[in-house]
Amino acid sequence: MPFDDATVGMVRDTLTLVLMISLPILLAGMAVGLVISLLQSITSIQDQALTFVPKIVVMVGVAALLIPWIAFRIAEYAAEMFTFTP
């Protein structure tokens, strides 16, 4: 089934935007998880809540700090899609 090049480009741009928006939040969660896991292995504490709660707090904090940037990117993308002409 052949696809229109404009449609493929729109899907590619959408996926790129989603990755750009989610990457800082996911990296922050991954970094905190790595640090907590290292501390747990050093101290031999194996509590699951110890990793879950700090990761959620940091990820929500990063998302809250990035709200203006995320809103700008989404608004920019929406304006681009509304003015799109194939």
C-alpha cells in the first residue's frame, strides 16, 4: 500500500516531537533510578518504594519545570499543522 510523502512526514514530525518532549523527563527518571539503585546495592536495602517514590517526584518536578517549553513546542507544532499545505 503506497503512502503519501506528506503523511509520512507528518507522522515522522509527530514522533520526533513526542520524543523531544518526553526525553528530558525520562532521562531524569533514569538518572535518579540509577543513583538510587547504586545506593541500594551499597547499603543492601531492597525496598521497592525507595526507588519508585523519588523517581516519580523527580519526573513530575522536571515535567513541571518544562511546562513552558513543552507548551511552546506543542503550540508551534499545532500552528505548523494548521498551516500545512501538501
